[in-house]
Amino acid sequence: MNQSRKMAKKKRKRKKRFFTKFLLFIIVLVLIFVGYKGVRTYLELNKATKGEQISSKLRKEEVKISKDPISILFLGIENYSSGGKGGRTDSMILATFNPKDETVKTMSIPRDTYVNIPGHAEKTKINHAYAYGGLQLTVDTVEDFLNVPIDYYVTVDFKGFKNIVDAVGGIDVDVPFDFWEYTDTKPRKKIYFTQGKMHLNGKEALAYSRMRKRDPRGDFGREERQQQVMQAILAEMKSPETIIKMDDYAKVVSDNVRTNMNIGGGLSLAKHLPNLNKEDFETLKLQGHDDTINGIYYYVPEEESVNEISSKFRVHLDLDQSSTTNTTNTESNLNSSSGSSTENNTGQ
């Protein structure tokens, strides 16, 4: 009887040891898999951070991601007509991120915005800055226009945009109305979009983002669709499948995206990604009017709108205090002074 009990006990121990070893084996496999993916991801993303370095005229000290509020200028480069060389900015989005409250402010700058470009006598469209002097002149132009420092930039061309959308398995968007748009391919083809929910691949997402002529709101309608697409891509990259495919995503990014942000900064910023929801984003709109000057169409921004947007960005970057804070402090000081006067009069 005792012998059989001992045998049964030994079997249970062997089973337990087997399952323990098997569990450890699985854990080791997972760690190796994640480690392998992590190394590949790091190496691929590191390629994307080899972009041209820029300087800001409005920064006295270098900012640190995850510690200081930062600004990023996203540039969509249209260079297929120039064979991949030079080109111009088809889309321009300025974003600021404040790590303290994990909020994001964004604004699309219409490509036809009528601005001064440093070193050029006459005002012209803001998207000409890239063609005139590349990244640095584009950064200088945006800084002069909005009085907001540009810390980092991210560039992607049309091909890269399509590849990124395809890499995440496409995106889901809510189409505001029925319309069509041409593809960027040759020969061009029409893509039709119908109001409501649609799942788009890379080619469709690019056409969806670029359409302007058939939107009754023009550039503003296009800007909202661009913001919608960016948030949809972020949503896909936050999904559980991201860990499994992270090295594939990194490969696509490294092949198609360039930035001056180093890999450490990029990873620090990515840590905040899972915490961001739609409520954490605020979209600012540049008010202005359409105008034709010397036979050329421009979007002329209102000075009041430019100043208001500049103020919001600067407050978000902790460069200025908000007017609400100043008003509150003033009222507090007045109340304090009033209280002191009352006490003094009572004492007399």
C-alpha cells in the first residue's frame, strides 16, 4: 500500500516537473521571440532616424521627450512627378504633445496658405518652401508664420504612406459623403467612396486623404479626413497584433519615413501611445479666405486666427501661460489686496 502511494507521489512530482519545465520552455521561447522582434524593430527604426538634422530659431535649450512638451511637423511629400527627387509638401500637419497630461494638439496647414518665406521678397504658397530650400527652409517658414518652435519633423512620400496603411492591414474610416478621387498611379483611375463606414487599403486611403476639389469645404474638409486617417493608423498600431508584427511595421517605416528624432526619443514617445484616446486630441483650424492674386489662387489666413492658434500651441508647449491662468492670478491678487485693505481699515 505504502509502495503504491510512493509511486503515485513520484508520478505526480514528475508530471509537475514536466509542466514546470514546459512552462519555462514556453516563457523562454516568448522572451526569445519578443527579444528577436525587439532587436529587429530597433535596427529597422534606427534607419528611419537618420534624417537630415534641423535647427530651431525659437529654442534656447534642447527638449527631452517624455519630460518636456514637444512639437512635430509632419510633411507629406509629393515627389512622384519629379521622379522621387525634390518635390513639394502636399500636406503639412503641426502637432504638439504635452507628456504631463498626455494631450495632443494638431493643425493642418493648407498648402496654398499665403505666407512670407525667409530669403524671398514676395509672399507665396507655404508648400513652395520645401521646393525652394528643403526641410530647414520649411521649418523656418512655419516658425516665422506661427511663432512656434519646431523640434522634430517626420516626412513620408505617397508610396510610403500607402505602404504603411497596407502594413497595418488597412484602416477603417467614416466617409462624410459620397465622392470620387483619382489614384496617384499612371494611368490614373477613379476610386469611389460612399458615405458611412469603409475599410481602405493604402491606395484608397491616399486618395481619400488627398481629395479637395469635390469637397464643399475644400482644404478644411481634406484636413479633417487627413486627421481621421492618422488616428485610424494609430488605432491599428495600438492593437494586440502590433507586438507580433512590430518588426514588419518597423521595416515599412524605415523604408518610407525619415525623421530627426533619435530612436530613444521615438521609443519614449511610443510608450504614451496606448494611453491616447480621441478625447486627448484637439484639432485647431486656421481661419482665412480664398483669394486670387496675379491670377494665382491663395488661402489668405486671418491675422487674429494666426495669433490665437500660435497662443494655443505655445501654451501647450509650456512657453506661455494661458490667458485663463493670467486672469485667475490677477483676480486672486486683487481679492488678496482687497482683503488686506479691509483688514487695515478695520484695524484703524
